[in-house]
Amino acid sequence: MPNFEHPEYPEATLLHLESMVPCRESQVSSLLSVFGKRQHFSFPSIFIYGHTSSGKTYVIQTVLETLELPHLFVNCIECFTSRLLLEGILTQLQNLSSEKKHGSRVPCDTFNDFVRLFKQETITQDLQNQTVYIVLDKAEQLREMEANVLPGFLRLQEFTDRNVTVIFLSEIVWELFRPNTGCLEPFTLYFPDYSIGHLQKILSHYHPPEYSADFYAAYINILLGVFYTVCRDLKELRHLAALNFTKYCEPVVRGEASERDTRRLWKNIESHLKKAMQTVYLREISSSQWEKIQQDDGEPGHLKGLSAHAHVELPYYSKFLLIAAYLASYNPARTDKRFFLKHHGKIKKTNFLKKHEKTSNHLLGPKPFPLDRLLAILYSIVDNKVAPTANIFSQSVKMVSGLFSTLALRLQKVGARKRPVILCLYRKDGQPVPDKEPKSSWIQHEDPGQKVAEDWSSTKAF
């Protein structure tokens, strides 16, 4: 007996649906109850939310296709304007007819035109006696469109007087999604994240036919033990499982171990799984290249991939922020007026040269500087006029707090009431500064009467 019960559909169909959507029985049961029979009016709108890779899109598509319900599926990222979105829905509505396999493009500029054309299409396609489901994936993009698009879809059943249900798939909760104007509240359904037990069950379901289910389940258990803390994306885990299974089976194929010798199998694949962790989500090399690495016992860096490139292109303002950090770290603050102002007045060059002929700033190492000086140099070196916008400040905060500090910056907090100072840890040639600073170094604060001893050996780049 299937876990799903519905008088409209035969038992064989429900059993097949249950096998297609493991670990989502409660959500599918809720959907079947909400959908009802084909000719029944369902909820005007259904809002399904959950984190990425929680099975929202897959479950909805599987349910609608298995039960053969008339539906339209639109990705709101691909249809990034309201016109593309409305025209895409109307074009797919034409394809629901068996007579027309490829519907022609239907021009639609406004939501009023969409309502009028939708009513016409549902009459010509003989869809009045059954519910039509419109699925909007990545529905959070609707908030960036015109103000009437989201409320219009929530009340589409009311506006068109047709048996239509709009299903929103989103990664954010409805409280952050709700428009400011009055709208019809949808039926909300939450998809929780897959637990490690769910992932074990789902991944073990797709075992190769030439190996036993217990053998593949043991392999999946090892795989999840390594990757579960850093990756819970079901698609990525399935890719990793298929990619490394050949290496796991090598001792069994050569006759060196049996399928139950888990210890020897783990020793054989341990190093390869650790290498695979370096490129999780990147997909910088193909599956054939990865198999070649495993056969040659090489490193992923031997092939030309994203992690093998020494050149990384930073965003526009972050690039200049990094240059400004370098200039502020290796040039004294009193030279800023000379370097970055057009009319800086007269400066005695003789004393300046004599004082700095003995030692180079690059030999002395980077010097700390305040954030205000970093921004002042940034405004001077950028060609066009830069306004102190939120974009600049957000990139500055990200760079200082840790986004780019692993590459070039170190933040040292010298007191609860003092402003932080920053160090640039890259030299002029682009190489990182060697960590050969003295264990104790004195940093000058805004208050010249106070000095704090900072142990540089205990500091770490964020």
C-alpha cells in the first residue's frame, strides 16, 4: 500500500510517485490534499520555500508530470523582466494543446493584457474544466519587477475567473516576500533541509546494478562522512559519488579486497576524497580529467583549472582598494600630500632623500594605517570621480573583515576604544610578505602618549 492516498489517481501511479520522491512524503501528501481533484478549484496561490537543494523544484515537477496535470514552468531568473515572464507563460499555455507542439510568441506588455490573453487561451485550449498550475521558480526575483506583478499573480484566479493556481518556489520566507500593498495570502509549505540520513537513503537508491546495495551504501556512508560538513547539495554529492566510485572499487576489481573489507577500501580512497574537497562546487575540470588524475595519482593542480591560475580578477573598486592599501602601507603618511595632490606646495626634497637613503620601506615591511587614509588614497587614484557610496564602504568592510584579507590584508585591533589599523601583506612584485617580523612591535596610536605592544607572531590573517 502506498503512503499517499487520493481517490482521483490509481494505486500504481501513487506507488510510482512515492518511489520518485523519497524523504518528501509529508510535503507530497500536503500537495495532494491541496490540489484535490482535477475539476476542483484549488488554492489561488501556493508558496513553497526552503533552502537551496531541498528538493522544491524536483518534487513539484515530479508530482505534476507523474499525475499528468496541466502545468507551466517558468524560471524567473531567465525571464528577468515582466514582459519576458508574461510572454513565456502565454507561449507555454499554447503548448498545452496536443494540436500545437510549438506555440508562437504572444506579445504582452502589461499585466492587464496578460489577464485578457490568458482567459482567451484557456477557452481555446479547453482548460476550463481542470486546474492549470503555473510554477514560478526563483520567485524572489518578482520583487524586482513592477509593483503589480506579484499581487497580480497572487490574485490571478480572481482576475481571470479561471481554475488556475500559481505556485511560487523561493528560498526566502513569506514574511520577507510579502508586498507592502494588500495581497491575498497564499498557502505556505516549508521544505526542510535533507538530513544525513535522508541523503544516505537518496544516494544509496541510485546504486550501480553490478554491485550490491549494501556495498554502495557503505561507500555513500564514507562519502558523506567526508563531505557532509562542507557540502549538502544533493546534486553535487551525486556528482562526487559517481566521480569517485571507480577508485573505491579498484581493490575489489583487482581482487585485493572483498566488498566487506571496508578498512582497506577506505585507505585506498581516503587521499582521493581529500583532493576532491579542494574543488567542491567549482567543476573546474571535467570528469574524464579527474579520472585521469586518479589513474596517474597526480594532483588536481597539475591540470589547468580555476585553482591553478595565479591571476585572479577582483571587482573594480576592490582592485583599487588593494592598490590603495599597498600605497598606504609602504609610504609614510606625510608623503600623501606630495604624491596625491596636484597643488601640494613646496617640499624640501633634500632632507627627505637623505633620511630615506639608508633603508627602504620594502625592507622595513608594511606599516599600519587607518581606514580613513585608505579611502582618501582611493579617491585620489581612481580616474573618475568616486562618491562615498554604500558600494565603496561595503567593499571596504568586506576586504577588511576577511573577504580579501586572506590574500593581502591583516587587521590588528589595538584596543576597544581605538580604531583598527590595517597592514598590506603584499610586496610590489605581487608576492606575499614573509612572516619575519619581530615578535613584538610598537604601533603608534592616535594618542601619541599611548603605545601598545602587539604580538605579531600570534596574529593570523582572517
